[in-house]
Amino acid sequence: MIPLDHPRYRSLVTREHLVAMAVRGVIAPEGLIAHGRGEAFDYLLGESSTESAHRAARCAAALLRTAKRPVFSVNGNTAALAAKEIAVFQETTGIPVEVNLFHRTPERVEAVTSWLAAHGVRVLSGVPERLVPLSHDRGLCLPSGIGAADLVIVPLEDGDRCGALKRMGKTVITIDLNPLSRTARTADLTIVDEVTRAIPLITAAWQELARDTGSGRAAEMVAAIDNRVFLAEALQAIGERCFRALD
Ligand code: PTJ
């Protein structure tokens, strides 16, 4: 039992939830380690969304609104942490959701899909094919989903898929607390923020842009995106917070 007055209450409750999700097979055991890395960066960022992350989320909404066939790619950690937020995002934007796993087994695909469905997410189904040129199972995707997408959101993932998707001509948005990760540096746009905070920011920005229909604002925002600026701002935020902690 975690006491309510524990200074790290939220973090401990999340950890407990993720352990339960690992027992159910929604997240891989390795996902617990990935969460720990994310927590460390979130600690350094102050565990709240920076002004820079808010701007990046608005750019993500602009990219999504100008895309022709965007798809939201969901892995075990993202599903376990943010199923509710993904359901609201999908309800608002109508963007399809596909499950894509690194530690892929039929049982885990089913566990992640059921968990998402239980929270109201409509998950794409079909027979996956190895369409993304990778030697591991993240290369498997649905021809009508990620296979046909012009833009893919790949939260919480560090590896080679982002580069492979870009070489296929797709635009990639990621959500990653580590501004130095390979994926964060390779993506067209990185929101350096915690996934449960970042997804609602994108949803809200989508709604805000919807009120601007016809103004061409989304296209202007897309043209101005410079991902290196967002990464540099995140590193600066981390640095400033570290120095303030010493005062
Ligand atoms: O479910 P699977 O089989 O597809 O596997 C998922 C994991 C997460 C195990 C797999 O994608 C993996 O190993 O990821 P990495 O390489 O550890 O990368 C995860 C990235 O997400 C790291 O850069 C972390 O800092 C970051 N991260 C971790 N937790 C969060 C996060 N970013 C945003 N929000 C989080 N809650």
C-alpha cells in the first residue's frame, strides 16, 4: 500500500500499474527498464510540460492536419500508460491506431489490443507484412495502416524504425522524454514530454486548429518546424533545472 502523503506517490502508483501490466503481458519486462529511463529524464525536466513541448505539440497537430493518411503506432508501454488519452485523441481526430511491438508475440499483440479496446480505442486489424525494412519485428505492419501512411506517430521508442520509416518517405513524429535518443534526433518532430501529458496537448492543439479552418495556419506552422530547436530547448531546460537545484 503506497501512502497518499508519499512525496513520490504518483510515480510509485505508475510503477505499480506498470508491473501489473507486465504480469498481464501488455508491456514487456524490458518495458519496465524503458520506463525507468523515461522517469529519469522526466525528473530532470521537472515532471511537467515545458513551454517548448506545448509548441511542439501544436506543430504535431499541424502536421497531422496536413497529412493525408496519418497513423498512430502504439507499443506496450504507450498502451499501458496512455490508453485513455489515446481514446480521446482518436475520438477527436479520427486517426487510426495500429499496434506495433518490438518484443512481438501473438499473445502480446492480443493483450495490447484488448487493453486499448477496453478503453475505447479502435485498433486496426489485418494480416501484418514485413514492409518496413528492418531485421526485427518492428518491421511488421499492416499494408493499409503504417504501410500506406504518409505520417506515423511513434511515441516512446528508441531505435532504428524512425530512420527506416523516414527512408520510406514517411513523416515521423515522436514523443520521447530523452532529447538525445536516436529516435528523438531522427524524427521530423519530437515532443520532449511524458506520453500521458503530450497526447492531450496534441488533442487540444488539434481542436484549436480546427477552429482556424481555411486560414492556412497549419501549413505555415509545418513549414517553420525545426526539430533541432525543440531538442536544444529541452536540453537547455534540463540544464537550467539542474543548476537551480544546486541553489
Ligand atoms: O512494447 P514493445 O515490445 O514494443 O517494447 C516497448 C519498449 C519501450 C520496451 C521499446 O520500445 C524500447 O526498448 O524502447 P527504448 O529503446 O527503451 O526507448 C524508449 C524511449 O522512450 C526512451 O528514450 C525513454 O527515455 C522514453 N520514455 C520512457 N518512458 C516514457 C518515455 N518517453 C515519454 N513518456 C514516457 N512515459
